[in-house]
Amino acid sequence: MKQKEIWIINLDPTIGSEIRKKRPCVILNNDAIGILPLKIIAPVTDYKEKYDVVPWMVKLAPNNTNQLKKKSVVDIFQVRSLSQERFVEKIGDISEDELEKCKRAIKIAFDIY
């Protein structure tokens, strides 16, 4: 399990407005840190036109590398640390450019400039 990989992850149980069920998620944490069996992820959800103006949503076009079936977004606002026991199956990877866009979106979400 490495940074930039997209995995199907079981996000249940959830509370409130958290993204739920099994869905694709991107691993965002640096591979060189952490000793616990945890990964920092952001869920991937269906693209909606209204997300074009939302700076913490990173667009992903489906391709052979990410193996997504439709236009999607990485929802940086729902970043979380999860146990590797929730990881079901690796399906693909994001590009280095898409990872950089995720990092910029994290800076926006956390007000880091």
C-alpha cells in the first residue's frame, strides 16, 4: 500500500455526513512515515459540475492507470487516517500531477500557505 494508489476501502461504519460504504480512495501519506498499520486517505466520489469551483475537489478522468469507470473527484475535505484492515482491493493509481493537485487542495483545506 503506497502513496498515489487507489484502493476500494470499506468506510463503514460512518456518522453524519461522512462518505460511507465501500468506495475508491487515494492513499496520500508519505510512504516513509508512520509505524502503525494506518494510511491517510481521501475518498473518491462521482464528479458533479458544481465541484468545478470547489478548490478541495481534485478531478480525475477515467483512464487505464486509475481504472475508474467515470469522471470522479478526490474529496480532500474528507481526508482521514484509516486502518489497513479496511482496505479491500487495489484498483489503480493517480499520476504525480494529480498527487500534486491533492497536496495543493490539502493546503487550501488546512489553510496552509
